[in-house]
Amino acid sequence: MRPLTISLPDYLYEKLTRQAQSVKTSLEEFVLFQLKRDETKGAALGFLQKHAGRCLTVREPTFKETEPFVWKVPVITNVAPPLEVGEIIIDAGTGKILSTDKDVIEMIKKGHISFGFETFAAEKQERLAELLALNSEKPLESEAKQEMETLLAEEQALQLRNLETLEKQLLS
């Protein structure tokens, strides 16, 4: 590791020194810890944006001195009022994100529920996907085509109700 020298205004140097003393560490370790925390927050936010778009965001990470040492980054909904829906876990030693896509899906579901959104039943989603895939291969028989159209109409109606719910939330 190469040494780095930076100049700070006196007031900022004194403030950082006081903060380091309050947690009984050196100024250098305190600054490195803060940099690592910021890096962790950025990694968690990037992970969320990749898997959930901008519907979720993060708060300040906390360091947990458990084996293994980890950062816990609280995840909140990205609209007012923000609601905590979970956390992203990051290995403090390696910086590897330990949370999974499945964890993010659960957080999104919690966010949707908090807004009063309805969800399309998993069985119906699977059946609709199956029918759409079959329809792309060859024309469906009339009974299967009718089932597909009914499921599509039901999903679209649900999406409209959810948009109306969102509109009410945002305008209230």
C-alpha cells in the first residue's frame, strides 16, 4: 500500500480527529473505515439498481463484528415515506455481496405490499409464460388461445389497478 498525504482545513481535521477519538481509533483508521463504508454503500446500491432498478435505495451501512465480519446495508423504498424492506449483506474482508437475487425479489415484494399493490399469482404467471412461449412456436388451439387472452387481460387489469394505487400514493 502506498502512503497518501492530503491537506484538510483545520476545522475538518479537528472534527475528524474528535470523531476518531470518540471511537478510540487513530485518525488514519477512522478515515479508512469511512472510505470502506462509502465503498460498501456504493456496491450495495449498484447491486440493487442492477436487480431492482430505482425502486429501492440504501441507507448508511453498519459494520457487524461477527464471524465473518460483514457490512449490513439497510434497503428502503425509494418513494416517500421510505419503508425499510431488507438489507444487503457484504463480506467486509472481500467486499463480496452475500445477498442474492432472491433476497432482492423479496425486498421488492415487501415494497409492493407496503404500497398496497396486488400481485399476479405465481401459478398464473407461469401458465401465461408457458402459453406465450407455445404461441411463439406455433398458433395455439382456440381453447389455449382463449386461456392466454384471459390471463393477459387479467394481468393488464392488475397492472392498471396498481398504477391507480401508485397515483393515489404519490398524490396524497
